[in-house]
Amino acid sequence: ARAFTATSGPGISLMTECIGLAYFAEIPVTIINVQRGGPSTGMPTRTQQADLLACAYASHGDTKNVLLFPQDPHECFTHSAAALDLAERLQTPIFVMTDLDIGMNQRLCPPLKWDDSKEFDRGKVMTAEELEAGKDFGRYKDVDGDGIPWRTLPGTHPSKGSFFTRGTTRNPYAMYSERGPDYIYNMERLLRKFKTAATLVPQPVFRKAAQPTRLGIIYFGSTTPAMREALDVLEANGDHVDAMRLCAFPFPNSVAEFITSHDKVFVVEQNRDAQMRSMLINELEVNPAKLVRVLHYDGTPITARFIIRNIHDSVQKETV
């Protein structure tokens, strides 16, 4: 049976070791993180987008987790359904990164609909027939280059295809090993799987400016309604900016292409330390000077007025 757990930042902190176990043992896990103000108890009744780094790199050692960024309750519904599929497809933790603004306020959004013909995506699961036929089964073996191994489910076969989970280093057949080559094989395979994830997660949403521009804006999640209004006002004032709404991490290739095609890109986020900007620099190795911080973190939802003021002032400085 499928299941998910809902929490906020402190719950992520408490369970970081278990998140790392799920990542390394490759166990499907779906986590809904309703972000609120931190650190510690912080502002428990206020909103932020400040758990990005904590979730993306949760656990000690080299770890990278998949994050989805819904913009409203409707996308919380669709992204959570996608997260359950992705967790099994990728055999890894998936975070749905909502926040207190979405989680506790009222929003207008399309009615939730479900397609009864939709089938679960269980990913690479070996059948009893395949096991009976003697098909090679390496629990942590990459057989087709996407980094995702095959797995079995308990009870699939009475005597073959045991359900393996191992939080220690192992060889492709799940046997304990501390050999350097076995460790490197596994860690590089997990990286390939992460790159595969970039092609499976919800893709970015683009809004082209009315006129050609070398300026861009990147935003995500609950910032979306304010950003829509801000872009309309900026355009009416003659400040033309291309926009991209991030929907997931890892970043698809289109994100790097968007940044490369602009001279300056504003990264709008609701935290103090520009966490999304740091992730973009870290993962895409872009020039930090191209990414301009636009940070709102007083605990209230970001407003169009705040975005307009920051973008307009920066554009005017460039033209003076």
C-alpha cells in the first residue's frame, strides 16, 4: 500500500538520518513539507520557503533528494499524486515542498479532478514469472543506464527474489562490501538516477515578455500569484522580463538554458539566505553574478508590490 507523511521543517530535522537511509537503501518515500518560519521554533504560524537546502541535501554524506514545488492547492493534489509515482519509479524520497501560505490560507484554484483510468507507476518491479525463469536480479545493479535498479516486492515469489534493503555499502547484488570500486559504482549510479529524475519531474513553466529582453526572473511555489500580478504591472510600466516558474529539483536542462540566455536573472524566494539561488549555482555551475537575490522573509506572504519595487529599482539602476 502507498503512504505519505506530512510534516514541517522540524520534522525534517528530526528524521534526516532516516531520509538518508531511504536515499541510500533506495526505498520509496513521499514527504509533504509544509514549510514555516525557522530555525528552531522560529515563527511556527508564519510562512517561508526556507527548507530547500535541508530537504534537497538531507542526510550526512553525498545525498540529493527530489523536490516538487506546487503553486496552489490544485498542484498540491496533482504533485502529490506525481510524487507517489516518482517515489516508486525512482525508488527514493520525494518531497512536496508546500508552505504555510498554501497550507493554511484560502486560494482560488481549479476543482480537483481524478482520472479513474489512471494506473499506479510502480517502476521497475520484477514479476514472479521473470524470477521463475531465472532472470538476473541485482538489487542495486544498473541494467539500462538510467541508474534505476530493479526491485522485488515481498511475496512476489515463494522462494526467489528476496526484498533487499541495505543502508551500508554493497555490490550490485546487495552483498555487503567496503571495496572502493563497489562504493564508487553505487554512488555514481545514484547520480545517474538523479539525472534521470530531471526528465521525469514536472517541468518549468515559462512566460515570455512582450518584447525581447535580456532580463529574466526565476520563482517557484506560493510566490506565483504575486508574481503573475507583478509581471503584468512591470510590463505595463515598460519593464520587460522573461519569467520561469520552477516546478521541481533536480533542474531540467531548460533551467540552465534560461539562465544562459539572459544577462541577469532575478531569483525570487521567501528566505533569508537565497537558498534556491545557492542550489542553482551549486547544481548548474552558473556565474553567481548573473543571479540577483530578491528575498522576502518576514513571515507574511510575498506581495506583488514587493516584487515590483525590487525588480523596477534594479532595472532602473542598470539603465541610468
